[in-house]
Amino acid sequence: MVFSLLLIFSCNSGTKKSAPADKTNESGDAKFVFSEEMHNFGSLKAGEIVSFTFIFRNEGTKTLIITDVDSGCGCTEVKISNKNIAPGQEGQIEVIYNSAGEVGRQLKTITLFSNADQPKKQLFIKANITNELIEIYS
């Protein structure tokens, strides 16, 4: 009988393996902190293509996950190097702006959607575009 009890308990005494961490169930908040939220390209001639990289840090305690991006118009392209940023880590968002066909003061909005404490975050680029063709005919 003692032998039977030892056999039963020895089957359950193995070490348990911990489950891999699931980033979606982490406690706490993810938090965007940008070094700059608006970039001014200054004066551009129509047709110039320029880019700027926004740098941010996840100041939260949870992995920041960027789920979607809305660039607002076809003149801006957004490239994100990494959509999952661990707490304390930096991320980069490159915005490429094509000023072809534009004239005057321009303000473009890039909207980021994420699991951050502020789930909808907006970044801005602006420029003053000179377009000789449009200015001649207007």
C-alpha cells in the first residue's frame, strides 16, 4: 500500500513548464511618448518628395502594438519598422510626403491606432508648396 501511494504521488511531482508569455494579456498600459509630434518641411517646390522619421518610446508597462495607420491621403506613405514595441523600447515611424500637384500651405495628419492608453494618436507634417503651373493659371 505504501508503494502504491508513492507511485501515485510521484506521477504528479514533475516540474511544471510555464506557458509562454502572451503579450495581449500583459497587465498595465502601453504609452506612446514622441520626441516630436509635428514636423515642418518648410518651403518645397511641387513635385519634391521628402521624408521624416518620428521617434517614439513606449513609456508604458505593456508591449505597445500598432494595429493600423491612416495616412489621410495618397500623398503620404507611412513605414513602421516594428509594430510591437516592448516597454522602455524605441520605435520609428517614417513618413514620406510627395508634394506633386499641391500648392500653398499643407497640413497632413497621420493617425496611428494601437493598444496604447490613448488608442488613437495623431502626428502632423506641414509644408508650404510653391507650384508654378497652378499659380500661373489661377
